[in-house]
Amino acid sequence: MFTAITLTASLFCSLQLAADIETWPGFLGQGSSEITADTLPIEWTPETLSWTQELSGYGQSSPVIYGDQIFLTAVDGDTKQELLVSAYRLADGQQEWSYKATSTFPEKNSVYISRAAPTPLVDENGVYAYFESGDVLAFDHHGKQLWAMSLSEEYGHPTNEFGLSASPVQVGEHIIILIDDPAAAYLVALNKKDGSVVWKTDRKPRTSWSSPAVLTIGGKPHVVCSSAGSVDGYDSQTGQQLWSFDEIGGNTGTTPRPAGLDRFLVGASPGREGENAELARRSNGVMTVQQINDGFQPAFVWTDPSPVPSWASPIEHRGLAYWVNRAGVVYCLDAETGEEAYTERLQQSAWATPVGVGNHIYIFGRDGLTTVLAAGSEFKIVAENSLWAEETPPVNNLPKTEETDERRKAAAAMFSRPVVYGVAMVDGVIVLRTGSKLFSIRGKQ
């Protein structure tokens, strides 16, 4: 009896400790710990940042946080042959460890091809990094490699000319990765302990860069993929497709985000040449999935032809839905009805997805300007904060290879500027990432 009581108490203490650890464990903060709104900073300047840290190589992934550590990925080399996974201290940005692996699928390092675009995952046992080369690497929090595997060697190399960028998600002991490619498309679950394949579900080949989401539908976690012509829901434990919606188009870059009970936001864009314009006008809105008898029925609750996203996914906060388009226009609509609250232009577009916390919406401008809006149906700018001065942009490690195509050459300057790709937040801290630099902003301690 004494032993049983001791074990129960020990387990309780362990669970309590885990609950107290602050985390931002994956892309868009899926599964993050709750943030105390009044601890976050609202105003800052380049001079008031708590710290900055230059990074090796280049990465378009977002940082992730577990406790007092930040984890990042990057690539380096003329053919992105070096895969980098690193850990930094949240308190001061000092590097704790870095691991360099060799890519199993090297390809030209270019501003036009994804460069460490998928965001890693972290949990209490490890860090799991997936690269667009198909390589998946796992480490403990101290940098010891646990296992490695290559999806490219297992199932074939991707052929998308701009690379892959979908970030993985996690459900329990599974890492779930979406590969949507013209050659082969599939959803695959790996075991966190050893990298073995738990299940694999084939999909119709397509060209897309959108990341999946884990959303609660009918009280259970569904892996939801909004990608190039369909929105599909899968059983997270078996990979079985549970439902599909194909009256949609232009949904190649954004991630479904929760918007109430059994509801989520979908974003779609006309495309670079406007090839998806007609369908995209009918594909931005709130979708619901209802359980009917033994199946599921997806449908749009409402759509609106006006808001179209760039790379930033739409979000819902306090009953309002927010989109930011490639021109920096923010659209705010009632998440329940789709009624427009306001449409206003910001100084910069956003590639990183906005975050709503408490009374504020943080919109992280592509070129380093964060606009803090008042949450609500009335447009109000609370603060505009720069990460760097225009005359002193941060280090930006560019590919050494030169473009030969004239069209790509002409646009290279625009794509080579520093871009704010991603954010991670926990109580009192905002961490932002450009390709080759990390920034920390602190609020109340």
C-alpha cells in the first residue's frame, strides 16, 4: 500500500511538472501552453530587444520552444547538403548545441526553392526535424541523435520545382507528415521512438505547400489537410480518410485554423498568375464538419470573395476572423456569420501567421515591422514595432549559386531581402526568426 501511494504521488508530481512547462511545440503553436496575455510586450524598438542571435545557414521554418530552450532548423551549402538542427537558451539566445547531418537528397540552393521550410516539433522526450529533402531527424533535448530516416529513399524524391514546405504535426506518439507533390502524394505517420512507419495513406498527386492541422471534430482529433483542390480529414491513429470536400481551389499555402466547435478557417489564393482566381473567390471562409450517421459531412458555413491570404494563414480570435493578403490589407470578419467588420491596409504584408492573445492581434510584417492591433470589430493600431532599422538590416546568408534564368534573376533581389518567417510565444517572450537571425522581445517577467 505504501509503494502504491508513493508511485501515485510521484506520477502526480511528474504530471504537474510537465503541465507547468511552457511550450510552443510546433508550427503555428499547435498544442502550445496557455499564454498570460499581460506578460507579452506590446512596444519595442531595435534597441530594446532582449537579445539577437546570428544563425548558421538559412531557414524558413519557425522556432519552437520547450521550457528554457528554443529549437531551430536550417540548411547550408551549394546544394543544401548540410541539414542543421540547433538549440538556444531562451533566456539569452546562447547556442547550447548544434547538429549537422548530410542530406539524402541534395538540390540547388536557391531563393526560389524552399530552404528548411518545415517547422520542427518538440515534446517532453525529443526534437523532431523534417526537411524538404525527405530527411527526418530526432534528438533528445541535449542534442543526442535518437534516430534518422529518409522519406525520399523510402518513397521517392519530390519533384516540385519550388520544393516542399509542409510542417509536420504530432498526435501522441505519432509524427504526421504531409507530402503533396506532382510525382507522389501521401500522408505518413512515424513513431516518435524509432522513426518507423506506423501508417501511410496515399493521396492524389498535386503541387502544394500547405501544412496540415490537428483539429477536434466530433470530439476526436482529425488530421485536416487543405491542399490544392480539396480539404480532407484523416483518422490520426490509422490514417483512414474520414471525409473530403473538393469544391475548392487555390488552397496551396495556408493551414486550417480552429474557429469554434467542429469549425475551422480555410484560406485560398488566386495564385501567382491568377490561375485559381475563380475558385479562390469561393474558398475563403469557415468550414464545418458534421457527423451524420456513420460518416462525416463537410461544408462551408460561409465564404467571402474579398479576403485572400499570402503565406499567412487566417486566424480566429474572440469571435472574429482575420486574413492578411499579399498587399498588407487586413480583413476582419465575424467568424460566425462572415459579416465584414473592417478592411484596412497595413504597412507590410505578413508571411508569418498572426497571433491573437488577450486584447491584441500581433501581425508580423514580412520586412520586420510588427503591427499590434486592438482585438475587436473596430480597427485600431496599438503599436508599430520594428525589429531592425532600414539602413541596418540583419545578416541574411544568401545562396552562393547564381540564377541563370533571366526572369528569376530579375526578381532575386526581392526574394533575397530578410523575411520574418515565423514566431514562437510563451509567457513574457516573443521569439521571431528571419532566414539567418533570431530575435527575442521580452515583456513582464
